[in-house]
Amino acid sequence: QVQLVESGGGLVQPGGSLRLSCAASGTIFSIYDMAWYRQAPGKQRQLVARITSDYSRYYEDSVKGRFTISRDNAKNTVYLQMNSLKPEDTASYYCNAMIAVRLGTLNDYWGQGTQVTVSS
């Protein structure tokens, strides 16, 4: 069984920063792409940032230059450093990872979500 556990959300003022973390645990053979998604009330879940196993990065246009995704393979952890936060960044943020629990398998896993609220 694989679990993704997020942490680091909270309330921050506009212009502030937060760092989200997501640690994968359980029976893990290999972790491939890791990503962060977000979902605001009444909106669809959207991809915010993705990092591949060879450290290629993708960012959604509205967060480019403000958010940075990184990973620590030794800790099975992905991070999202969020700077210059705006009220429109308010959402539940979800960690996602493509994980093989044994050779020849690959499944999509999700964390439970962490709330980020940007407000004065």
C-alpha cells in the first residue's frame, strides 16, 4: 500500500510564501513523475507543476516565476515552493505521483490535499 501525505498548507497574506511537502511511503519500487494539482471551489482540478524522474519541470503559466517544484528521491518527497502568492492561488493543493510498487507496474496515487488560503 502506498500513501502520499502532504503538509505545509495554511493561511498567508498576499505576497507571502509557503512551502508544500508531499512524502510517499509504503511498498515502493520506483517513483516516476511527481506533480502538484490544485482545485478551487467550483472549479476543475488543474495541474500546477510537474517534475519527472530526470528532473524536467513543467509549470502552469500563471505560476511561472513564482512557484518552484523540486524532489528528493532519497526521501520519496516532492516539494512546492510558492512565492509571491496571490488570492487567486487559494485552493486545495493535491500531490500526485506515478509509482511502481514492483517491476512492471505503474499506478497513479493522490494525496488527501492541503488547503492554501491567500488573504489579507
